[in-house]
Amino acid sequence: AVLPPGYGPKGYSTSWSQGGSPNTLAEHGGKIYELREYELIPQEFARFLQHSDSYIPLRTTHSKLLGYWVAELGAINRVVHIWEYDSLSHRQRVRESLRKDHLWFQSYLALMSQMMVKQSNSLLLWAPSISGLDCDGFPAVPPPPHSPDTPQGHYRLVTARLPRSMAARNQYLETLRQTLRDNDRNKIPCSLFGVWFTALAGESNNCVTLWRSPTLDALFEGGVGREGDKWVLEDTPELSGHGLILTPCRFSDWR
């Protein structure tokens, strides 16, 4: 399978009930992730990106940013970002520290809040950290940051709403593995960069996948847009899914 180098098939385990709610999040060493999406006033979009580029280092002193992107297709005037935390308690401490960070508030937050139409967020668990899921072949932990000289790639974020059963989740994961096998066979340079499931907050029963490719055409040919979307949207019509084509911002660790 086309996976980031250095990541094997075995993950760690976090307790997860069949209904889909984690009993514990970090007691077994797993991280939690927050997916945030901001819809911005069209006239303020360019200024928001410029301001974020200047001041995001103030925010990343508090917690780890994995990626920060602009939506090119699937949404307009939207940014998407993913943050990593050790636990829910860690996230709470970070949010409290941010509220006390006067420089962050005065230089960035106070201005940024006036540029937004709406905000949303979801809590995610890295799929290989969830017991009961067949994650063989998926990276045990998220890929490390890219080096600054890494050429910018293209991303697709896919959210698939699944039934409340472990069997359905594992069936969907198998479609992802098949897509990776097809990519290998057809020599399509499109890698599966991330696999998460929503938990506790945000829409429930969602599998969130992040695909990366050096070209937009390869992203279309090799991403879940072929077999994976067919399974979600055609073979099982009661399910739903949504995709975003994303371009990483200059300050994103994942390029």
C-alpha cells in the first residue's frame, strides 16, 4: 500500500464500545485530534490567510498543529485544520492557556473573529488506536511534519457517515485498503495520509480520511473517489459522504 514511510500496520488500543463511543481516550497512550473548519466572509478571506500566516506561531506554542488547508473544491471561503492533543484534559488546559494569552487574543483572535461566518469542530480518534477495528496496513500514528523543502501536495478530506456497527466500519476500511492496492498496481502516486473516526463531539459515526498526492489528477484517480465513494453513495444509499479538495497553507506542517 502507498503509505508514508516508516509506519507499520500495528497501532495501539483504546477502549471503544460497539455503539461507537470511547470509554477512555488516552489511558492506553492514544492521542485525540480536533478537526476545525472556519467559513469566512468572502471579502476578508485573503486578509484572514495573511494574518494567520503571521500569527499562527503564537498558537502553535500551545499545542501541535498537524495541517492547515484552504478548501479549493467542495466549499468556498473555508479553511480546515487539525490539531493534536494528549487527552481531553490536555485540550482543556490549552484552551485555558489561550484565553490567558493576551498577545494571542489582541493580535489575532479579536480580529479573526470578526472575519468569520461560522465555525465547527469535531473530536477524532486515530483509527488504529480503536480496538475492534481491522486497521492492518494503516499507519500506527499520524505521519511526521514535512520538511520545509517538501514540494506542496494536494489533499482530499473525505467524511463518510457509516452505520453504528463495527462490521460496517471494517467493511469501509477494507475499501480503503483496496484503493491503496489499486494505486500500487496502477502506479498512481496517491497516499492515504490519515484515517480517523469521530467520537463524543461533532457528527457521530463518521470516518474521516485524508488523501495526499503530488497532482490533482492523481488525487482524483487514486483517492477514495473511485471504489470508496461508490460503496458509500451507491451500494448503500442510506449512507452519505462529503469530500473537500484542499491546498495546504504555507505554515502547515503537512505540505
